[in-house]
Amino acid sequence: MDIDEVADELYEVAPEEFIALRSARQDEAKSEGDKALATLIGTLPKPSTAAWVCNLLVRAHREEIEGLVELGTLLRDAQENLAGDELKALNRQRGQLLSALTRQASALARERGHAVSTAMAGQVEETLRAAMADPEAGEALLTGRLTSPMSYSGMGTVSGRPDLRLVKPPAPERPAVPTRASVAKAPAKTSADERRLAREREQAEARRQAEEKRRRELAEARKAAEEATALAEEARAAAEDERQRYEELEGRRASLEARVAELADQLAQAEGQAAEVAAQLKRTERRRRSAEHEAAEAVVARERALARVEQLAGEE
């Protein structure tokens, strides 16, 4: 067990597990008789949740973070050479890349049971922005051992940048071992031709490294552009889906309004017919009562007539 292994382990676990694990590793170092290592372990500070999320992102997507830092170098170099439109395009790509990486970091934290708030996501994005803006901040992020988020305020100022001596725990000192080279006699002075050939080799190597760096930066810029294009296509597809849904709902609303109007007309007609039938019913009721009254009077008259007939028949 050495300090690098312990630091890598500590800055990967969730913040709530940090203290207990640090104490356990201190106890292990003490039990092995390595008091210096135990002291070093005790100096490792607990990271904030936002810093831990950044550390997770570096471990899971290191190549993307390296590309982010290199893209920051490209942007700084391009300030003097690119036109305004080209700089705006690069800045848009940078913003899209930062947003994509922040979403990836939030997803990683959710997988580990930690919800990332809007404020915390902002701290993660600001840390990534600082890593693009400042080489030392980029180096600190790539260690995967941040203890607090960083932010870039412009004019080359990065706040919250950790001490690299802290995020890179010092390796135990080892005694120097003399080598033949250290005790050999100094070589004789090289000739002018040898110096010229050496310069040419150095220049060729510098050109090769510059070309290799340019290709890497171009690849990263293309990758950022592809991601930005994909994000734009996703947004366009989502907007198209919402437009279609709006049109469907608008058509359905118009259809329902027409149906409501139709039913209102039918209801009005039915109410008019009901009123007319009610009036007819009243008139019919009056005629019915009159007819029943006349029928009752006719029955009485008939009874009287029959009684008179019987009376007269009895007198004969």
C-alpha cells in the first residue's frame, strides 16, 4: 500500500464514506509500522460533493477530459489567429461540450445514488470551464483528486484551484544511487556538424510533435462539432415532435368545439320542441276534462230518461 493507491481509492468513494475509509487506511498503515504513510493519509482532505462528481467524470471519461483540456489550449492559441466568426463557432462548440460532459457527470453521480442539483451541476460545469481556461487547473482536474470545485473568472484567474502538491501526494523519498553516467568524465565538445545535425533533429522532432498535436486538436474539435451536431439534431427532433403534438391537439380542440356547437343547436331545437309539446299537452288536458264533464252529464241525462220511461210504463 502506498499513498497514490490510497488517494486514488479515497477520491473515488462517495464523500460520506471518505472519513471512515481514510481512518481505516491510516490504521492499516500504522499496523504495518509505516507511520509516515499514516501521517500522509491523514492529510488528505475530504472532497466536496461537486469535486467528487468531477473526479468520477475523470475516471469514467478520461479521454474526453483530456480532449477538453487540449481544446482549451487550442482556443487560447486561436485568440490571435482566428476571425470573430470562427471564434464564435469554437466557443459554441466549447459550450456544447461542457454541457454534454456535465450531463455525463450528473448521470454518473445518479448511478452512485447521488442526485445532482442545478447548483451542483453549475459547479461541475464551472470546474470544467476552469480546466479549459488554465493549464494548471486542467492538470489538477486530470488527477481525479479534486477536493473542491474550481471556477474561472476571466483574465486568467482561476479560483478554487487546488495545490498540485496536495492532489499529487509526494512519493516516499529514495536514496540516490550513483550511476556510471554521474561519475563518467565529461564528453568532449561536439563538432559544428554534430551540433548542426542535433539542431536539425530537434527541429524535426519539434515539427513532428507540433503536427501530432495539431492532429489531436483537430480530432477533438471535430468530435466536439459532431457532439454539438447530434445535440442540435436531438433538439430539432424534440421540437418537431412537440409541433406535431400541438397540431394534433389543435385539430382535436377545433373538432370538439364544432361538436359542442352542433350539440348546442340540437339542444336548443329539442328545448323548443319540448316547450311546444308542453303547450299542446295543456290544451289537450283542458279538452279532456271538458269531454269527461260532458260525458258525466250525458250519463246523468240518460239515467233520468230511463227512469222516466220506467215511470210511464208503470202507469199503464
